[in-house]
Amino acid sequence: MTSSSPDQLSSFALPGHLQFIDARPGLPVGHITTAHATAQVALQGGQLLAWQPNGQQPVIWVSKAAVFELGKPVRGGVPVCWPWFGALAGQTAHGFVRTRMWQVRGSALDAGGQVVLRLGLSDDASTRAVWDHAFDLELVVTVGPTLTLDLITRNTGDTPLTLSEALHTYFCVGDIDATRVQGLDGCSYLDKVQAGETYQQQGDVVFSGETDRVYFNTTSDSVIKDAAWQREICISKQGSDATVVWNPWAERQKSFADMAAGEFKDMLCVETGNAGPHQITLAPGAQHTLSACVSVR
């Protein structure tokens, strides 16, 4: 069953663990409860909106000014950037799947008490008008003591396809001034704030102004040192050769109508992806999985 009509959505509910509630009419959100954590996943965009382990501060950030409307991206959570990351001439930034309605393909409670929710979408006439390829895209969200996101791309056509992608994760932090990111020391990065110049990271990533960097040739874990909330958020990944780090800071934030004043202090993005030189090319019938696993310690 692949449709997400209200009647069919109810067939994917897991009593006590998963129910679907409209955030706005026509915008269903899966509310997940396990013995270890809670989470929310919007069907529009296949977008995780929340994950909070028991006894912890929230891990995933959504703006207080976020817009919940059909066809509008939500500022925060984990937008799925696909089949391109960033700007593309004449097209919507970060691809077209983050504002499309995904279908629920499956839900289950696994042996460890984690909720596993499977969402997907495939090409149709409207997607081929924008990106002329046959594809199947699936997102598997596993919610438990850790959060795992698996984005699976399948080339269902008869010609190769090339794409870039990211799990554009917005993280909550207690104070950006007291936050640093470890795991990228020595990596080269493209600095979008400095006219696209390339630099090499020295030590931890710290924040004192607008930050927009694409780190290349990195498959290692990243660790957010959230000193204000006395915790570390670890992001491990597979199928990814690039990591993006972003915070708009005060001036750039003013250009976002869907971000409240001062909210740059409470968030940062550490994004798992394949961007810049790290595009993915899939032969007909091939597939690729981009995975991110988030834990808190």
C-alpha cells in the first residue's frame, strides 16, 4: 500500500507508538513515541521535524516562525535536498522533493523497540518536467535511542543519472557562541561566505559570524560540542563524501521571513551529503544509500 489518504494512513498507525495528525489541513505529520525518544515526521518533504531522546533537550531545531503550508518548505528539521544541492539556474534551491507529498510505504516496531517508518516517492510527469529521469526515492526513519535516516535512490530508468543530495539537518544548541564542531580538522572546504574560495580547516569549527561551508573528502563522524547544554551530538554517516556546516548569523537571518529574530543563536546545520565534486552517478538499475545516524552523549 503506497497511498497516504487519511483512511490508508490509519492502517500504518502503531498503537501507542505512531499516529498521524494534521499540522494543517492536508499536512499530515507522523508522531512517534518509543521507550527511548519521541519524534515527528512530516509527509510533505519526507521531513523529520523533531527527535528528542528521553531526558534530553531537543536535538532537532525548527524555527518558531516556520511556515506550514502546502508547497512551502519548513525552516528547520531535516529537509531532503535532492536531486540537487544548493542553487540550480531556473530551479528551486535544493531540488523538488522537499515540498512534495511523500507516501507512507511501511511502519513497524523492531525487536529493539524502535519505530521504523518508510516513506517514498517516484517520478511522474510533473517531476520529469523538471528533471527528466526515472527514479524511486525512499527515506527510512528509525527512531530509538539513536536516530537513523537512510535516503535510498534507485535509478529505475534506462539511462545513467547524476545527482547531488543532502540531509540538511538543523540541530538545536544552547548557545552558538559556546558551540564547536569537531571531526573536520584538516579537511578542505569551499567557503560560500568568502566568494567560494577554498580553505583548509584548522582545529574545531567555531562560530563568530555567518558560516556556510562545504567540506570535501570527509567520511568521518562530526561531533557538535554543545557546551551550554553540556552535551555532545554525534553524527556518523555512510555513503557521504561531503559535510556542510551552516549558520546564517544575525544579518543574514534578517533575510529569512520564516526565521524569528535572534534564532541563529539556538541552531546550526551539520549536513550529511554529496555535493560539489562529490556527485553521485547511478547506472540503470543501480541504487545508492545516504545514511546519517545521530546520537547524544
